[in-house]
Amino acid sequence: MRIAAVDVIVTCPGRNYVIVKITTDDGVVGWGDATLNGREQSVVAYLREHVAPLLVGRDATRISDIWQYLYRGSYWRRGSVAATAIGGVDIALWDIAGKVAGLPVYRLLGGRARDGVTIYGHASGTDIDGAVADVGDFLARGYRAVRVQALVPGLTSNYGLRHGTGLTYEPAAGELPDEETWDSAAYLDFVPGLMKRVREEHGYGFHLLHDVHHRLSANEAAQLGRSLEPYRMFWMEDPTPAEDQAAFRLIRSRTTTPIAVGEIFSGIWDCQLLISERLIDYIRVAVPHAGGITHTRRIWDLADLYGVRTGSHGPGDVSPIGIAAALHLDLVAPNFGIQEYMGHLDPAGEVFRAGYSYGEGMLDLGDAPGIGVEVDEDAAARYPYSPKYLPVARLADGSMHDW
Ligand code: EZ4
Ligand code: CO
């Protein structure tokens, strides 16, 4: 079974997605997710110019070799663009493998280790009352784990606030990035009171999460972690920009609040130090951004050796194909922790026919062979690519800050 064609589709049903379509010489089609939010066209060019010509004619069943060929076979091989391109190809090849076998991918990976996948949703508010009420809505809908973000007093907007019912809070609407302001001192003063109110109103019978989104210094992160200890967080996510991995030794030594990192990592080598020194509790790579199923599985096995559990990145900018790929791994992994799930805007449902379903705070996959998400190419063509940027953040004096 040879690869006959590798096509790349870019579509914007509410937000941009990059879809890899691999067709075999006997007509089997596999779908992969290669979406990199705000940098979509870099991955498209990488795939079309540099990857597709390498794949045509190759044996589609040799998924492991193709991964190595695309990674080791590329001298310039690190980074999110390359990893996402490889990830999209890898997911599409697993889709083909499952379709040929007549089995869902989780069966190829060893079969269910659990009955369903526990997810966490994204609650937010423009003040504490609003955020507390939003948490209540998630709990009423059966969620057992909720992430909470709120507008920090004195700021006009900040990361993680949902506007209306839409899930489009991240890409800017304009042709240039939105500019947000940031104030770490105001944030550090505000967040403990937010979590205190959430626990007072809703109790301790659910998992409570929070995303710091790379905003703090190591010492500030330690302060935050300590101040949140009474509220028994499931995790604090991305407390600092994780390029400086030694900083996590400092954070770790000063707080018992669990730490989750990894959504911008692109491979096992980015995870090695944090996992092997037990500096984090959850590894949060996104399956499409970390080289797909083949490579994410290796990261999770490494994590399991050190008691680190999984918390796969699952925002709306990971397409339903990428979410489904994560769910297959989630069902099988011995060290599964939790799955992030934001959902997708309604038009995405016209493009992606996803077989997974929600019930009581969990997602589950059906028995569809392969990844279990089919793409309607006519629908995709109705939603052409629309250039978007993620926001940027500045301090009050105009200095750039990490977003
Ligand atoms: O900002 O996926 O935990 N979730 C996140 C996301 C990221 C976006 C960036 O594309 O941090 O909302
Ligand atoms: Co995050």
C-alpha cells in the first residue's frame, strides 16, 4: 500500500485549520491535523514544499520509519513548524492503518485502559462573580474538572476570557495582533481570592485548574503556587516561560501546587529534563504539535517512568482530528491524567464529522475505524483561510511581556 498523494487543505470554519489528506494507491484516505495557530501557512509550506514530495510512492504502513525519515532525515529538524507537519502526516497514517485494519486506532495501540476520557472545560469571567457562575454552569453540565480564568482588575483584557458563547478568544480579529496589557503584581494579588471564592461557592468535589500562560518569573510562580495551596489545585499550568527549565527546580522546591507544562513543546527532548527531574506533574504536549501519535506515545511512556501524568493540550485551535488523535492515546495510556477540551465553533461541525461524543464530563470514541473523523472537502472550501494572529502582551510602560 503506497502513498499516492499528499494534499493540504486550509480552512476557516470559525478559525483556521490545516488538514493533511493522504491517499493511498488503493484509494484509502487518511486525515491529519497540522494546525499551528497563527502560523498556519508556515506548516502548509513545509508540508507542500518539503514533505509531500518525500512521501509519494512510500509504503504507507511504515509509520515508524516515515516518522524517523521526516525527523532524522531533516538536518533542520527542531521546532513547532516541523513537528506539526510531521504530526499531521503521522495522524493521517494512523488513520489509514486503522481503516485498513477495520479497527479504531486505540485498538491498534493496545485497547481501552478506561471507559472514557475525563476532560476539563474552560470557565471564565470578567469578574469573580462571573467566573464563579461560569464554573457552576460547567458543573451543572456534568464536568468534573474546570479551568478558571478571570479578568485581573486594572487590566482591560487578558488571556483566557471567553466572549459570549464563542470560543474564539485567542486569535485577534484584526490583521495585526491584539495588544493586551499585563501586570504580574496585580495578577498575584487577584488569583488567590478568585480560587477561594470558587471553592467557597462550589466546594472541593471537582478538579480546579488554572493557566498562568507563561507570565511569571520563577519566584513569582513559587509565590502563586504557595498562595493557591489551600484551594487544592489540580494544576497550575505554564507558570513561567519554559525555555528556562532550571527555573522549575526553584518553583518545585517551594510549592506543592501541581505543575503542568508542555503545550508549546515539540518533542521528547523538550520534555526530558522536566520529566526526569520530576519537576512537573503533568506533561501537556498537543498531539499534532509533538509529532503526532507515534512521538507523543514515547513522551508519555517516558513520563510514566517518573510518575508524571498526561494532560494533553486541547484548545479550539487543535482541530477535531487532533482532539480525536489525543483521545485514542488517552484511552490507552496507563498514566493518563486529564484531557483539555474547549470544543469547536458550530461551522467546524460542517467540515469535520467527528465520531467522539460527550457524556458526564467525559469524551468517548466510538468504534469507527481509524481516527474516526471525516472531512467534508466541499464544506472546507466554503470557509477560506483568513489570516489571524495570536495577541501580544505589554506592561504598562510599553515593554513587551510573554503572552
Ligand atoms: O493559548 O492554544 O491551555 N490552553 C492554552 C491555549 C493556547 C492556544 C494557543 O494557540 O494555553 O488557549
Ligand atoms: Co495553556
